[in-house]
Amino acid sequence: MEPIRTTGNVTPLRPGEAPGPRIPPHNYEVEQALLGAVLANNLVFDKVGEFLRPEHFADALHGRIFEAAGKLIQRGQIANFLTLKNLFDQDPALAEVGGAQYLARLASSLVSLINAEDYGHAVHDLHLRRHLIGLGEDIVNKAFDHDVDQPARDQIEVAEQRLYQLAETGLSEAVLMPLSGALAKAIAMAEAAHKRSSHITGVTTGLIDLDKKLGGLHPSDLVIIAGRPGMGKTALATNIAFSAANAYKEDRDEGGAKVAFFSLEMSSEQLATRILAERTGVSSDRIRRGEVRDEDFVKFVSAAQDLERLPLFIDDTPALSVPALRTRARRLKRQHGLGLIVIDYLQLMRTAGENRFDNRVQEVSEITRGLKAIAKELSVPVLALSQLSRAVEQRDDKRPQLSDLRESGSIEQDADVVMFIFREEYYHTRKEPKQHEDETEDKFRQRYDRWQAKGEDVHNMADLDIAKQRHGPTGTVPLFFDAQVTRFGNLDRDRRNDGRAD
């Protein structure tokens, strides 16, 4: 049996009316009125030219006239009946509708210059409706075709991406801002930071020294936190997400934000367990194994009651694509508000279903460009975690460098901030000395004592190396790290040896 195909486009049927051929939505009279306004006053083109294109006209001839007028106007020439007449004298399509006389009728069809911009929006709206009809037909036809290379979920994401692209057409108007407006925004931002006790302009990370270096996480910025497995990337991202959401709950004027956490590696329950462990001081490992005491459950209930009002939203969909993430983030911002996006982690994401790349580097580059575009579109910071290559493990100095970014592509280029987590304690504990055959007991004991002393020196210590910051200084921020509850904190150097943090 052949699959059913949709055919044509129809206007809505009235009660009792028999079905007939569908006519794409259009309004030739409005198109004519708009062209008449452009020919009467070329300044009209400046108002509609930002969002209107020749292909938006239902009548292709009207689109060609609009394009020809635009070319003349952009060259600084006058576009009117006389100047366009010379261009269309030899045009067969114009001759069929009356040649130069049709241009004269357009010039005389002006209704009102005041409504000219409304005419332009009406033409564009009808263009969107025609494309929506075509997109709907394509979705139906692709759904009927059983393509094993494009499962239903991929088709949904492609459809979402096409809808998003369609929604974005014509939204480029009013993108130019005078310097005075930009300066006013910059001064307002500085004033807001001055009034905050933390003196930051962006979303707080909850880490005092890091906030001082970055000024918080800024809207439109793509921030990358990278590290080798075991360094605590997810723990740091979770701590930052919690701190931002908690600051919003306590006092939204102090750098707080509603947070969307996209966890492609861990489930929402695992993330919740980490936050619960950090809040109660009960090891997440003990919670997973059920080795908790009765008094611990009292802590759990108290923490849960406090955390349930936290504006932190978790999405643990695996292998999430950039278009799907964009759609969900836009929906969340529209419905609840959104101030920060966290992604764990970059290499587990994928691009739209139809995109195919020759290698993984190209695909990751497309992902980072997409994340940067999301940050700018939604005007929120995007914090994404990234893996590092194994080249780190092959060096004596394990401290990461920008060249260690795994499948780097354009990660370094697109990111506004790149930071590396480094915990020397992780590597030091794996280098416990062994006595050599020809080594005396005293020499071995001296070497072992030096190893222990170094271990005490790096215990609960972590470094966050800011390797790139587009709008500020680089440098290293020392942090406290409690591995038992996977918590990063502010380092108090005066109390460093007793294992406590602020």
C-alpha cells in the first residue's frame, strides 16, 4: 500500500462547504501597496529592508521589482517608475502584465506611507505561513517514509531546527545600537555590581576568588571547564549550579540565577545525591550503598525541604543534540526564566540528525559554535564541561594546557573563558614510594617521609587554572576540595592544614 501524501494548501472550510483546492495564503494587494510606497518614498525601503527579502513576496514579479528597487537605493540612486522602467523594458514577465504601465499602476497604488511598515510585516507573515504549510507537508511525508538512517527522534530534532530557523527569519531588524545606548548599559551594569556586596557583574559561582577573577559568569559568554577524569569537573559544575540557584533563592540581586543543568553523563538522581551529600556532609558513596544512620535521614529531610524551592532544573537526556538543547532552554526561559546553562559534558553532545561530518573534530567544532550562539541568543552564560586528551598523562608535569583540549577544534576559539581543574593530590596518592632492592631502610624512610609531607601539603587542595579569559586576566585560583562529599569551596589559607574551608 502506498503511503498517503498531503497535497496542496487550502483555506479553512466554512460549515457545509465542500472541500476544494488549497490556495497558499497571500495578499497581492498588500504587496502592491508596499511597492507603491517604496516607489513613492525610498525611505520606506530602509524600514522594511531589514527584515523583508525578495523571496518573501507571493508574486515572484513583485519580489523582482522589490529587489531591483533595493539595488538602486543601496547604490544611492532613486528608485521610481522612470528608473525602474529602463530596467524592465526587456523583461518578458513584466511585459505580460502590462510592462511599464504596471509599474505606473504600482506607483499610483499607494494607500498610505504611514502604514508602509505594516504592509511589510504583513507580506513577511504570509511568507512564514506558506513555509509553515510546506514544512508541515515535509514532516508528514518524512514520517511516512521508513528511513532506518533517520529514526523518529532525529526527524523531530530536524523539524525543530527548521522551525527555529523559520522563526528567526526577519528578526534582524533593530540590531544596531548607538554607542550611547551601549554605554548606558555598561554603566548600569557597573552600578549594579557596585551595589552588590560581592561586586560582581555576572552570575555568581559561589567561589569568592574565582568571582573576583571573572566578575562572575557573564551573559552571552561560553565558559569551558576542562579536566582529566577524576579531577572533579562534575562536582565543580554542580557546586556552581547550586550556588547560583541558591543565591537567586536567597537574594536574586546578589548574582543569583535560575539554572538549567543538562547532564548527559549522570542521571538526575545521581546529581541530586551529590547535592544532598554536599548539603548534609554525608558521603555520597555511603548514600548510594545505603550505609546511613537514622540521624542522617533527619538531615536528608531538612535538606530536601530547603532544596525543593531551589530554581535548579535538571535534564538528563543522553546524547542530547544542540538544536534540542536550544529548544528546551528557550522553552524554560519563556516559562520560568533562565540565567545560567550548565552542560556535562561537551563531548557527549551531538549535532542535528541530518548533519554528517568527516571527523569528530569538525562535529565538536559545530557543537561549540552552536553553544556560543545559544549563549548570545538567550543572553545567558553557558558553562560546558570538556574532557582532556590523554597527552596529559604522558608528561611529567600533569598540569593541563590549552593544547590538551580533547578534539579541540574551535573550543579554544569559540570559548570566552577556558579553565582547567588540577588536583595534584590525585596524582600524588598514586605515586606512593616502594623500597628499592639496593636501598637502605633509612634512605627509604627519608624518601617516604618526604612523600608524606608533600601529601599533607596538597591534601584537600585544588587549582583552577584560567588559561583564557577574553575580557580579563588569566591566572590560578586555589580552591578547597572535599572528596568525601565532592564539594569545592573557598580556600582559607590560615586554616588550610586542619582541612576546613570557608
